[in-house]
Amino acid sequence: MTPQFEYSTFAHPQDIQQLASILEQCYLMSSDDSEIYINRIGTENFRFIRVEQVIGGLAILAMGQWWGGQRVPMTGIAAVGIAPEYRGSGAAIALMQHTLKELHTQEVPISVLYPATQRLYRKAGYEQGGSLCTWEISTQSIQIREQPLPLQPIIPINHQVFHDLYQQQARLTHGYLDRNQAIWQGLIQPNNQEIIYGYLIGDKDQPQGYIIFSQHSAQDSAILQVRDWVVLSDAAAQTFWSFVANHRSQIKQVRWKSSAIDSLTLRLPEQTAKILHHDRWMLRVIDLVKALEMRGYPPGIQAELHLEVKDDLLAGNNGKFILSVANGCGEVTKGGKGELQLDIKGLAPLYTSLFTPYDLQLAGKLDATETALLAATQIFAGVSPWMINFF
């Protein structure tokens, strides 16, 4: 017999206590860790699924994401957890579907999450959207000594100091977040005995970047973990490398998050930096018209794409649409020839430019005429999407 699930927002303190216990079991968290996390997110941003009592839940993070130089409102989904005795019962997909319907009524264009399992989220209409890579290099192999810019320590560390610099890099980076406050707080919140350091790169009045990092013991060596970074000039990039290389007497390895094709490594004399981890995050188009119209497009093209989209959950995304692009902007009207056919999952990696339309057709994610493939290739041309944050 299928359980009758009830979806709700936060109502009683015991709701969050029950969810905290579930999340601690799901994510191997201590009670202190779950309390810190829940306080950072805010109880009003949790959603619950029940069978008489809470059997699972998730967190929603309202923020934005940069696509083609334009900010698109986005809701991140995090901390999806179901009590072990209810896993496999349909509780997780019911929780996701209810959340997506709620976000659709709020006219949220897109949603992003990091999957523990792709199968569940594909059932909810998500598909791979972009990358987060962890890179590593030995400090001895950096071999950059000259430091063209000064560094200014930020004591005590305060994330407000870094916001403007971050936004300058974010709007130029395909897939970057316009961060929720909880993500900023997580960047500077130390764990256990950890100390977090922050430095502006360049003059204090006109900085050209920053670095936020922590240091960790690892077996017989030590690691400098870059938690966040911005470089807005060649001089800032050179200073970044010189600064981390100057830790070589005590630090053996440096780790940082970047894209699969990392421009920072162009500054290095040899290909000694390696990708340690490569994760793909997933995206879901919630409001098709808003998502396509709010995104930026290559400024030099004028093209028209006739889409036919299938969405089993959100009826407003079903049907034929014409996407007209000119001067870097898109306009959507209903109707058209339906020359490029795909479901809502297939739209995600097309929207983000993670894969070309030809790649997606080979993977069975869409079916299109040659004319539509050419138009889609022009419209969704872009660099490989990535972000620096895990949530």
C-alpha cells in the first residue's frame, strides 16, 4: 500500500528536530553540525514530507545564476533527506514534485542541485547542467615568484568585503551563482579547529581580486584549501599563484575549485595541476518562458528556434514555442513548427551550453531537423558552465 504523503512548510519546532535527526543520519552529521546548518539556512527555508510525522525534507536556497551575462532567478535545492525506513517508498520523488510545483507558482525560472543519485532527480525533470572541479598542484611545481600586487589581510574575516569583487567575476562566468547569504556564511564559517584566512589582492582602494583559504594537515603533508577566489586581471592571477607558492616551506599541496578548463592554470609553466574531483550539478527548467527570456545570448546573432517540449509535471511548459533571439536577448511566443523536440530534462544541458545540440541528439536527448540544430547551436553557444560552490 502506497503511503499518503503530506507536504508542508515549517510549522512546529518538533518538525525541525525530527528533520535534523534524519539529516544527521543521512549525511553523517553531528547534532552540533545539523544545528549550525539549520540556523544558517533558516527554518522557514525547509520543506517537509510526512506520514503522520516528518519522514524527510529538504532546504531551498533563493538566489540567482548567471547565464550569458544575465542574472536568472534560481532556487537551489539542498539537504534532501529521507528517513531510512521510508526510502524506496516514493517519499523523495513526492517531496521533489511538491517543491517544484510550489516554485512554479512562485514563477521561479530554474532550479539547481547536486545529486547523490541522478535517477531520482531525472524523474523530477533535472538533468546535468554544469561542472564543479577540484584541482590540485604541489606548491614546489608552481614556480611563480614575482608578485606584482600587494595583499591585504582581512581581519576579522567579513564576507561583505568580497561581494562586489565576486559579482564582477560572477556576471562574466557562465553558470556562476548570485549567492544566497547562507552560502557566503558557509565560506567563512570554520569547522572544528579550522582557521579561515582572507586577503584582498591589490590596493585596498582598488582591489583586483581576493583569496579565502584554510590550511589542513594530511598524513605527512599539509594542504592549503582555497575556499573561494576571484582574479580580475593578469596581475591578480600572477599574485594569486605567487602567494600560494610562498607557502611551500610548510604546505605541499594547494587545492582550489574551478572549471574543467581552468584559465588559472594557463599561468603555470608546466601542466602540473591535475583535477582531483569532477562533479556535475543538475538543472531543471521550472518556468520555460521566463527561463529562456531572462537568459543572455550571444550578441552577434539573430536566429529563431522552433521548440516542442514535454513536461510531465508542469503543464505550462508543454507544447510548441518559438524562441527568437536578437541583440543578446530572447523572446518566446507559443506555437511554431516544433522542429526541435525534447523533454524538459533535455532542455537543461541545452540551456546551459554543457553539451552542443549535436551531442544531445547523439545521446537521445533531443530530435531535430538540420535547420533547428544549426539555429540551436548558434543560440546556445557558450563556454562550459561551472560554479565554485557546492550546496
